[in-house]
Amino acid sequence: MEELSRPKAGSVAVPGEYNEQETQKGMYMTFKSGNEYYGLKIQYVNEIIGFQDITPVPETENYIMGLINLRGKIIPVIDVQKRFGQEPFEYNDRTCIIVVDVKSTTVGLIVEKIAEAVEIKDENILPPPTISRMDRIQNKYVYGIAKVGDSVKLLLDPERLLGDEEQQMAEQNELMVEN
């Protein structure tokens, strides 16, 4: 009997082999920020890169850390933990930047560490509870709570996570590069 080979982690699918949209359905990239684990639909994730030098941009929100040069493309980078109003953490060798595409805008999300890619079925996703004012602030970025084994992951809506300022900054960077 012929053994089927599984794609290696990080491998790129060959177009036409299978429906990529269907393959990614229900898949989430999970990461740690503060004491919580979060998940992003994998369809938004462009790539994960190691932490690199960030050029600060004056007069921006405190969670917008600045800009990075990713293979010639200038993208804004935000600190997810600061965006949630949590205590900032010290960047280290486990700190990563998740490069996401949201509404044709590319942005980097600084996270404490990457956890794993997991499949989460729709029936395991519940709406977030609103108990306190802090829950409501954080939950404006969270659209669901997922049960994954014995743990819970907060599922993020990247469109809500990115404010107007990040979108404008990314658009301005694209205009500067084009001119």
C-alpha cells in the first residue's frame, strides 16, 4: 500500500492541487500574549518572522511600535499586548511578528510567542461573555472563544484589531513606495 506524504510545515501549496480555501477553513494560528492564548484565522496570516529592528514613527498611538522593512515593503507593526491595554512585555528571542493581510493592508503583529496552528470546528466556538468593563474593551477585538482540548483560545477579529490609524499608515507607506 502506498503511503501518502503530508505537506511539511511551512510548505507552499501548488495551485490547482486542492482547494486552498477549503483546506484553511477552520484553521487558526495561535499565539501567547500576556496570560492569554489567542487565535487568528490562518487565511489572514501571510507569514511569521523573527523580531527585527523597528523604526519608530512619532505622534502615533502607543501600541504602534513603528515600521519595518520586509523584503523592500515597508509595513507598520503593532504590539498586540499594548493594543489590548495590557502591561507591555520585554521582547526576547521568542518574540515574533505575525505578518497579516487585512482588507488589502499588510501589518505586523508583535506577539510574545507562537503556540501552534490548530483546527477549530464552528461548534467549538462560543460568543465572548461580557462581565466587566475590561472584558468589553478586550472583547471588541475578540469575536469568539474556542474550546481546544482542555484549553480556551480567544479568537481575534483582525479587522477590529487594526484601527484606522494603522490602515492609513499602511496606505501612506504604499503611496510613498509607488512614487
